[in-house]
Amino acid sequence: MSLKKGRAIVLKKTRSGEKDLIAHLLLENGEKRMLRLHGILASKNRSPLIAEPGALIEVDYYESQKEELSLREGVVITRHDALKSDYRNQDLLSKILTLGSLAGSGAPDPAAFLLLRSALEFAEASIAGAELDTHQAEAFLLFLCVRALDLMGLLGDTTHCAQCERPLQSRALFGEGAFFICENCNSLADAAGFQCSLEVATMQARRYRDIRLHVEGLDAPVFQQLKSGLQRALRFSVPQPPEVFG
């Protein structure tokens, strides 16, 4: 058994028995692990807030051959309280954590932790500044969904047809997975679908703070196709997919 220290984000918590909690974590190295908090529900000295979903924490923990890690001690760095202030914000937090968990589903990659930490920081700051209405939240979730699918290796080519491999030109169809089909291969291809391919490529390549106003200002047909296309991509790629744009 070895003692380790690191930062993590709590994805969810579950109860184990009468006294224990299990915190499901995304570690800063990109690993998803479970951390057992022995006896914390009966403790007078330790707070269960360290297991609150959305919290950024720093923990000393024991690692052994068991699947679970065991907490020695830990502190909450950031609680992200604004994301728990009402139902709408709690729903946004749940969707952010779900996409962050999906992003960390492949081989451990520190980029998954950085993506989730940045997403929580952005949402917290925006809500605190009263800058995040429903449309703005959905625009941000579009970006986060693209990045999560990209980290999972499930995002298709945005420049060529998934069937004939010819370059996409002016018209395209957002396919069942996260890929695009040209007008020669599917008669349902249209200009909005082609614009979606360009927007997905932009979200892959640029930071959200640099493209936020652009994404929020997308034409309604393109915005709607991005929502439905990315939701279909999740259904196509992930068992029990979350409803991100419900």
C-alpha cells in the first residue's frame, strides 16, 4: 500500500453502508477512480463536503491492489456553490460532470481533467456574473460535448465525407455518429449541415472564451442541427447516453 497525494474533481458520490461514502473522482492525471471515505458519515471531525459532486479537492490517499482508493485526509479547494444554487444550475452542473466523466472514459489523459476543471470554472464565473441564460448554457454544452467526444476518440472527420471520403463542399448531413456525409451520398445534405461541420472543427481547435460570442450567435437552424447531431452522436457512441440537450 502506497500513500499518494493529488487533486481531483468529484463526479458523483454514493453511500456504502451506514457510515461510508464513495466519491467517484476524475484525478488530475486523467484517471477515473473511486475513493472510499471510511466512517465519514459518523465522524465529528471530518466533513462529507469533500465528496460533494463538482468539488475540486486535494487528497492524501492510500492506493493498493484494490479497485478503491482509501482516504487519509483531504480538503475542498473549490465547492462551485453557484452551480448548486437552484434547479437550473444543478442541472447544468450534472451535465458538465457527465460530459467530463465521458471525456475521462478512455486511456488516462490529463486533458480530460483540465477540460472539466475549466468547464466548472467558466460556468461558476458566468453564473456568479448573471451571464448564463438557457441559450448560453446550451451553447457552452455544444462546445463541451465536441471536446468530450474528441477526447474519447469518437469525433469523425469534419472535412471529408464518411462514406466516399471526398471533401465536403457547401452541403452535408450530420450523420448518426459524429461524422458528416456529402450531398452525393445522401440527398438530405444541406447548407446548415455543412456549416455544422465547420463549427465542430472550430470548437475542436479553439478555446471557448475566444469563440463564445460566435457560438451563441449561430443561426437557429445551425444551432439546432448541432444540438440534435451531437445528441445522436452520444446515443450512437455511448451506452446509456445522457440527454445533454433535453
